[in-house]
Amino acid sequence: MRPLIGITMRHELETERFYLARTYSEAVEAAGGVPVHLSLIPKAEYVETILDKLDGVLLPGSASDVDPLRYGREPQRKLGEVHPLRDETDALVLLEVERRALPLLAICYGLQIWNVSRGGTLIQDIESQLPEAIGHEQGAPRGRRSHRVRLLAESGLSRLAGGESALVNSHHHQAIEIVGEGLRATAWTADGLIEAVEDQRTDRWAQGVQWHPEIEWEQDAFSENLFKAFVAAAQQFNRQHHSVELDVVSVR
């Protein structure tokens, strides 16, 4: 069975619609998974019910920023829009991901809300708070790999990249400030900003990246490897989950 991968959607405030760039789903499907779009309904019963069916979760980027009140900070002047439905739904999803040890791939905003859910904090606007930082909002063309990241030796990402550095794209104005509990930083830019984290525990697959591997993933071996590893972890979760179900049925 192909694993089911839940992907939370974005919220467009002006039209009150949920939406998602096609590339997230296409990358998951090409890697062998079945994408399932999750509506932004911040109700625990809804989230628990839908995650009962899933083998992995992808938290994508967003046109919004994580509400700084979630990590005990007042808003800076250049804080972007905050979309409460996205914040609240992803927070509930992450509670269930944690409880079930579901494989997790967190991208851009997804990385940030994951870090905050673990008690970490964010830089609200890189340009105004860290004026000496390199450019992290590259603009068009979005698929261009615009800067290099240094990867932690022996980390999951370094194995997928086949080395200790990689070129990535960059489309963010916020970044991790303090790493959340149980996470470890695994990638950095030349200015020292954290660009990736992974769960320190070995009983689960959980990676978060600040760049966008879903953009032109088919032209970048590192991105393709990341999605394949994620879906493979979801496939393994699927096998284990169904094995337990079959054991229960056989006992009955």
C-alpha cells in the first residue's frame, strides 16, 4: 500500500478559501506517497480522526508568520500577516504527530511552527533584526538555488545530500532563533542562521528545512532524495501500523 501523506493547506483571508501550491502534492506522489489535503479546521476531534488514516505529515510553507504570542514575544513592526486557522490547526496536528510518532517533513513556515511547538523562538524579521545577514528572500526565479548551507556531519540531511554542504533556494523573512526542546540544528547559512532541524530521537523520522525542496524538486537530487526518504519512512510506518492491526484481528 502506498502511504497516505497529510498536507495542511494555506488560508487566503481575502477570499476565505483554503489552497496549496501543486508542487507539494506532486513531489509526494512522485516519491511514492498519496497526498491528502488537510483543511484548516482547528478542532481536536477532526485532527485526531483524519490522522488516524495517515502514515506521515507534511507541513508546508505559508504566506503568513507564526503568531509571536505563541513563543512569548510581542510583535515586531515588520511581522507579516498572522493566520490563526493555520497556526491553530498545525499546532493540533503537531500534537498528534508527536503522540503517534508519525514521520514529519516541515518546510519553511512548517519548520518554524514545529520549532515553536517545541518551545523554541523565532527571529520575526531577518532584514531589520539582523542587517548583516545574507539575502534570504531571493524573489524570482523561485527555483534558483541562491545560497549554500553547511550541513551537520552525520545528520540525516548530510546523508541525503551526499556531503556537508548544499545549494538551496531561499524564500523567508523569519528564521529560528532558539532551537526547540528535543530538536537539533543540522544546517546553517554563511551568516550563521539555522536552516534545518531534526528530531534528536532515533525512533522516528522528522526533518524540517527552511528552504523549499518542493520547488523544481525534479531538477535537484538533494530535494528528490529528501522526499523519497520521507515517503519511505511513511511506508515503514504504514507497514508497522497495519502489522499491529493484523495481529489484533488474528487474536480476535
